[in-house]
Amino acid sequence: MSPVEPPAELRERIQDELERNRRWEYRLPLYGAIALLVCAAIVVVRVVFLHV
């Protein structure tokens, strides 16, 4: 083991955290689509019911 490499335990924790972050990244497009649908629904309600 060279002095620049982190210990195995630290490498494993870093790898676990990267994997958790990667799983969240896969959900981001879904959350973005939901946000766009909510914004579109607000616009439709304003146009239809408030005649803005």
C-alpha cells in the first residue's frame, strides 16, 4: 500500500457513498418531470379558472 492510497475501510465507505449518490441521480429525471407537471397544472388552473 502506498502512502497516497486510503485505507481499505475508507475506500469502502467512499465507494458506498458514491453508489448511494448514483442511485439518487437516477431518480432526478423523474423528480424533474413531476415538477414540470405541477407547474403545468398551476398554469392550466390559472388560465382556466382565473382568466389571467
